[in-house]
Amino acid sequence: MQIIDHFQKNCVIPELEVENKADVLKYLTDVLFDTYKLHDREQAMEQIMAREATESTGIGHGIAIPHARISRLNKLLCALARSTKGIDFSAVDRKNVHLVFLIVYPPTQQNRYLDFVATLTRMLRNPDNFKAIMSAKDAKDILETLAQLTNPSGLVTNGIEEELAEIESQQTKDAHANYSLMVRLQLLMENLSTAQKGKKQYQERIEKTRKLIDPALLNHFDRLMRARPPAVVAVEGDTCQGCFMKLPSQFVQQVRMEPGKVHTCPHCRRYIFLI
């Protein structure tokens, strides 16, 4: 499954006409729910707004990723809106947001969600990639650009080798590269455990991915996967989604101020991914 399989053209807005953060969130939620004829719209809006009230999903670099878990979904879905002028999202870097990815996903697909977000953020941290999406002329062009810039995840016959080679070629892998690799490894292991066919291909990709992860991080990852999977979890509303314990505010701020480091939950020691 490729990243653009989570979008429909009707859910890609080339230029937002609303500028207020709350209006943007409601507009994108309506677009997504109307397009897919989804249930639980009010539940999704409550989650999205509650999350924003706790901490902005403006993650910096001109990107925001608001999100909600919806129990009656069967796959992750995403709406994308672009704003040339920019929107005040109270982002962590205090800069306007130009790309808003609103995501809804089922609770059973936490690994897919993490992989999707990690792929997006890794890709969009590259200024050239960001400019390419901002320069796309319409919804179709935006989706084609996303397809060109991102690689498939899961069981595919091509794509992941190129992505792994790109990460391997970095002189020094940063924290986000290691997070991306561990999230991808976690998803591949989940897919392997449920696959009816193609197990050999999954195993090959698992081995390639493992070779690129920092050995010390990989050792801890393996211990977590043996003892209490998952090893990498999201942080929602300052709460670790592995042990569901609230993280100290000072610790969360430290994590946000140190994007170049890999952090673990002080309670359960799982790797935590702030979104």
C-alpha cells in the first residue's frame, strides 16, 4: 500500500479559503467524512479539538498533522489542505502552517498510523520536497508529487530498497531516521505475523531494515518486542500510548526541544514518538 492510497482527490484542497485554525479543522473533517460517508463525525471533532487544546499538532517546518482514532474505520484516511498564505496553528516553531494533513484511523492500526506519519514528516523535512508540494498546480498534481516523493510501505516489489538506501547514504542518521526505521520495522513485523503469502519478502525487508538501525537502539527495541510490544508508541495529549501514563510536562518539553535525540517513556521505557 502506497501513501497516496490513503487519499482521494476530493480530499486534497489545493488552496484553503478559511484561515482560522478551528475553521480549518472543521472544514477538513467535513470534507473527509462527507467524501467517505463516515460515521462518528462528532467524536472525531471532539478528539481533534481536545488534542489541539492540549498541544498543537503543528509540528514545525510548515506542517500540521491533526488526527483522531475512530473505532468503526477499517483503514487510515487522510485529507490534505494547502495554504499559500499560511495559518497560525500555534506550531512548535511558532511559524505558520502551510500543509495540514488531517488523519483518522482505527485503533487497531496504530503501527500503520505511526509509519504513515513518520514517512510524511521525514519526507517534508526536506525543503525541496516541501517546495515541490507547494508548487503543485492542483489536487491531481499534489497527489502525483506525493507519489513521487514517498515510497511504499509494507509488502511491495520495489520502493523500500530505494528508501533504505537513501537513509543508509546519510553520513550520520539523525533521530528521526532511526524513529522512521524502527516504526517501519515494527509494521513489517506485524505484517509478517499476519501475512498469508509473501512471508519471505517481508523477512528480507525486515533484515535490511534492522541493519540500518543504531545497534544500541535495536537491542532495546528487541527487548521491548519480546517483553511488551509495541516498542515504539505515540504520545497523545502528553500521555504515552504504551503504558497510558501521563508524562511530566517538563519532560515533554525537553523531548520537543531535543528533536535530534531518541527518547523513551520514563514509565514503561518504550520509544516515544511525539506527533
